[in-house]
Amino acid sequence: MIYSSLIRKLPRASQYFEYVMEGAAKRSAPIAAEDASKKAKVYAAPGKVVSEADVGVTQYINESYKTGGGFYGTIKQRYSDFQVNEVSLDGTVVRLTDEGIDLGKTKKERKQERRQTERADLQDKSPEELEAIKAKRAQEKEEKPENGDASSPKYELSEEHKARLLQLMKPEELQEIEDLFTTGGNMETKTQFDDKATRTQLHQLLRQAFQGKLETMTSPENTFKVALSKGTNNNRGRNVNHVDDSGVINYGLGPFKNYLHFTLYKENRETMEVASMIAKYLRIPHKAVKYAGTKDRRGVTCQRLSVHKGKVQRVTALNKGLNGSILGGFKYESTSLALGDLKGNEFLIAIRDVQTEQENLEEVVDKAFNSLKDKGFINYYGLQRFGTFSISTHVLGIELLKENWKNAVDLLLAEQDRTVAESVEARRIWAENRDAAAAAKLMPRRCFAEQTVLNTLAKEERIDVDGAEDYHKQAYFRAIMQIPRNLRLIYVHAYQSYVWNMVASKRIELFGLEVREGDLILVEQKNPENQKVVSIDEDGEEFEEDVAGTASDRVRALTKEDIDSGNYSIYDVVLPSPGYDVVYPTSPELMAVYEQVMAKDGLDPHNMRRRVQEFSLAGSYRPLMGRAEQLSYKIVRHRDNDDPILRTDLEILRAKKEKNEDLERVIDCSGTEDATQTAIVLKMRLGVSCYATMALREFMKADTSRFSANFDVKSNK
């Protein structure tokens, strides 16, 4: 009964459209302009949101929860309370080890310092002394030409580089190259370099030795042609390496390669949002910025990214303008990152103000921990999969799968208890008179799908439909199809997730953790790459999610012999999401769940093909159970909800750099008189596509709905 009174039960998905339309029919009188902000605040207050029961999340594994066990607390009180570090394919946990590369002073900064020095030299000087200083500077300037004059040498050839060059070319050829800085022009070696490795070595050595001031190319006869670098756009891409005055290439990263990998540390930022900003600042296509997986917005996270053809000095310079994010750990690689190139994620989570209705908190927590450790958790799709507003995304998916385009638009634009505050007036206008043009002007740009639909409908003519002015069915279809494809797929994929959750709950309710005949196991993955499935984050913005398993995977049903062999457990069992290219469990009880759940929504699991190809769902497989690895917990004391409990990678890094301190990540105030509140720090690793909120739900028996007492952020410190 933990906070159950805070969440109101919602109608079944099949009844949801009528429910929303009934609510929208209860129109309020037009409000005065001065009252608009007040009304917006009312709508913005936490109202009815999607609850666990609405999307099929109903069961627990921990047996003690059936008798009222469990504890509760506050999660994500501070963003640092929820820390996620990516685990690479080699098992390495991604950490922030530096705050980027120190580029030194820019040309502009050096020029400003020079000017300040010159001004200081002129202070308190007599007119005669000033004239003498100015004359001397003019003479020096005349004797030492500005950068860009080919008559002035711009390199310092070290003895080491000279010796290495003379091993590959004749002394007179090296002298000709040096003379280019005086005579200009170009030269060609008489020596032929037939070995490719030697040619590569010489190209790199000439760039290092002459600090990138030369352009080199190999002739068809394998001789070397050398000329001074002109520094024009025509040569862009050749001088890709930065060589400093000491001959160090790319700040110690070594030769330029096609992909620059780096660590992204972020606080309260979404992965796609930061990746888009990086692409924007670098003026490159969004697809040039890649990552292995998305991370929670509401937390502090670390993960690896890659940029195609990225120059380290340009990318590290972005640290000056990326709010809430830091780029570091740069490394050149020959290949790009791709979605799914990770082993999982490591979570460190602080649960504050922990309480229980039982007598012994430590005993309750220990039992819950052991259950999670030994039995795992039901691998539900978390509530962030279904959105954060009053209408779940899967309900809109029902209308798309039924090709009810008008109903889908009405759901998208419906007035809701919980929605973006700035969109309230636009939704009200649409509900009252279906004036798409007027509503579009008031719909905020962040409501991208809604604005796209309204702008499309605004260009359509209204016709007489059953005695009232409305848009033609095809107009609604055209409006839906103008929403970006990834965003459209959110809704139908959410419906698949909803059905999967419902079946998973029934499977656990009927058979518990017992393996049954007819349960499906994965036999072969024809396509080992993870699917890219679009979902939405806690603020209603889209993101790509990693989902293990594809429709091309092969499965088979367990037989009695399989069960008797003892070779299979509940952790081998997978369930399909509904689709035309999946095998359903042979268990009649589970097949009945698929059919009954979908029949209430007017859909059929055996008929998932649609006239609109992208709404034809192939389906995929998902493990029924999830298990956490390297699981541990610690009970600590804290003073109040504003005190930090966990230190971030950034705090630990800076303490080490500035004070040479090795700080502990967990702050435990036990033994302090005013530390009266209890907190639990949970550490675990989860595989790809597992939701940490579902593991926490099993651990705490907590309500994971947005704005529940457990999951509402009170502070962004």
C-alpha cells in the first residue's frame, strides 16, 4: 500500500479514447488573458499520469511483498542520486578521467597578451622614448616578416628528426626541402620509395619534423613531391594532424584516424540532445555523432561517443559552451561506435528518507536485497516507455494500428490533466472549434508532433462530415504521416510493450518462476545487432532505446523432456511482443492473454500486417526475467534532503586534481548527531534494455509512476 492512494486508477486501454473524449467535452468558459497563466499552472500541476497498472506492471517476485512487506523512500531527490556509467563491450566502466585537453592559449589570447605587454612598456615614457620604441618595433617588424611570408623559416628541425630523415633520403634532398622555406616553389626527390610502409613513414615524418608546414604526395613513380602548405580550403583534409612546437601530434593522441572517441559526462541532459548540440556546433550532420546507448536524463551519466572526422582541438573546445556536459577521454579509433556497442550499464542509486511499516528496517531491506540478488526482477518495460502525460503513448498506438487516423489526432491534441503547460490553450482551441491554424499558432515548438499535425491540417480544407465541418479522413492520415517516422513509431512500439507487460504479468501470476512446457527459449540470433527502437524520456522528448533480440531470431518451445533435463530455467524464457514474424508460446493460457488483451482493443495478434508498411509490426523477443550483476547495497545516514549522498565523477576528479584528495563516492554521516534520516545506496549492473526503475521497483516495492512520492525530483542540485 505504498503511496497507492496517490495514483488514480485509469480505464482499460480499450476504453481510454471514450474516456478522454468525454473529458474533453466538458469545456470550460473562455478565460481572460490575465487568467491564462493561472490556468496553465493548474494544468501543469501533477495530475493523473500513467500508472503501473495501466501498462500491465502488476506483479512482484519477492514473496514477502504479498504480506505487505517492502519499504519506501525518495529517488532522484538530486540528480547526483541517480548515476549511470556505461559498461563497454570489454567490461570497462566508463568514467570521466579528465575535462578535455588543455589547448593552451589561443592565437587571440596570445595576441592580447602581447598587446598588453606592449602597452605596459609604453607607460611612463617621455615622447622621445616613445618615438624611439616605436621606431625599433617598426625596424624589427621589417626584419622579421609576419606569418604568411614564405621567406621566413617557420620550423625548427630537431637533430633527432634530421637523423631519421637522412635514413630515408639523401642529404641534398633534405636540403632542397629546407630551402623551400626560403625559395618557395616545390621539389621532387630523385629517390624512389617502392615500399608502401616506408612511404607512409616518410609522409608522417615530414609532417612531424616540419610541424605540418609541408604538403607531400607520392608520384606515380613513387618519388616524393614536396611543397609548402598554402593553408587554403583546397588543402582541407590533408593537414588533419595538429603538431605542436615540440612535434607532439594531436596533443599526444597520435596520428589522426577517421573517428574520434570520447567520454560524455552529463547532468540532467538527454543523450540525443547533447549529440545534436555537438553536431550543431561542429556543423556536421547529426548522423556523424554516434553512441552505443542512451542514458537517463534525470541523473548524472557517463558514456562514450564518437565523431566522424573529428579534430580533437575542435571537439574539446566545445567544453566552453556545452551546459551540463563535459567531454573528455579523447582517443582516435579506426571504427565508429554503433548503437548496441555496450555490455550494459552500472547504476549507483541513492534512496533517501527510507521508511517501512515493518518493525525492523534493516531486516526488511536485507530480505528485499537477497530476493533481488537471487531471483532478479520481472523484465518489464518501464513507465518511461509510455510517456509522462495523462494519455499513454500506447493508447494512441491502438488507434494507429486500427487506422483510425482522426481518433489518433484527437488523442494527440486532447486536453489532459498532465501535459506541457504552454500547450493548454492550443489544445482547448482545437477541442472547441477544431481550428487547426489558430491552435498551431499557440502550440509550442517543443510539442513537435502536435505542431506538425496542426500545421498540416491548417493547409487542408474542411468539409461537411455528418452535418458538421471537419477534415476528411485522408487529411488526418496525411497529418499523421507528416510526423517524423521515428516519432510515429513511438506509439505502435509502445502498444507492443504494453501487451508484452500484460502477458508477462499473467505468466508470473499463473506459473511464478516455474519453467513450463510451451515456454519459449532463444535458439539462435540471426542478427546479433540490437534493434534501434524509439521511445520517449521523462519530459516527453524522443530518444532511441536499445532492445535486445530481433524479429529474425529463432526460438522454440520447451518440451517435457527439456523440463525434466533441468537444463533450462526461467531466466532462459523469452516472450514475444505481438507481430507477424514471431512465434507465440504454445501454452494455451498465455496465448489466451495475447488474444484477450488485444481483442479488447479491437486488434488481433495473428493479424499484425497493415496497409501502411511502417505500422506492420514484425515483433521481437524479450527475456521474461532480468538479473542484476555485481549487486550491493549500503545503509547510510544523512541530515536532510538537500545534503549530497553520492559524489559524481566530476567532483572526485576535481578534488584529485585541485587538492590531491581521493574522495569516497558515498557520503555517510553515520555517527553525526543531526544525521537522523536513513538512506540506502544501491549499486548494480544491468544488461542492455533492462530498466533500472523496474529493478528498483522489485527492491523497494515502490511505485515508479512519474510524480509518485518515490520518483518525483524535488531539487536539481
